[in-house]
Amino acid sequence: MSMTIGEEFKRRTAKRKAALVTEIIQGKTSVAEASRGFDILPSEIKEWVDDGRKGLKNALRAKPLDVKEQYKRQIKTLQEAYDEAMLELRARKKLQSLLGEDEK
């Protein structure tokens, strides 16, 4: 890992996270190396990398969305998935009751 992200990473500021994510994207270090070097879970670092890529993609859009709009869209997508799953669950329960099957 390069010295650009500093010797210590105890205080995880956005600037330090961005520097680490940049190094990972540039191939200067890996998630595994960063995880070992800074005692951070690989899943947490992967989340930072994913967020960085999403932010980069959004920044390069013709009309970037603000963070609030991004969260609204994500919530809407998750709500739709939840509603669909609940509808399917209710339909299955109704079918079970009509067929006289015991619930498992």
C-alpha cells in the first residue's frame, strides 16, 4: 500500500476512505491487503469500493442525482420488491388454505 493514505487509518475519514478505494481501483493494493493492513473487515472495504463506483457513475451522468434522490430511488426499489414478496406469500397461503394443506 502506498504512503498516500498515510501510516495510520484509525480515523476513517471520507478522504482516507477515498484514497484507499482509489488505490484498490487502480490495482495498487487489494481488498485483502487493505483488510490485513488496517484491520478492517473485507466486506466493509468492498462496500466502500461499491459506494465509490456508484458515486463515480453518478458524478459522470449528464444530470447527476443528489444523494437524497439516490436513496429515494433505492427505497422505492426495495419497497416494490417487498410488496411483491408479500403478495406472493399471501397468494401461497391462500392456495394452501384452498387446497386444505397444513401450514409447514
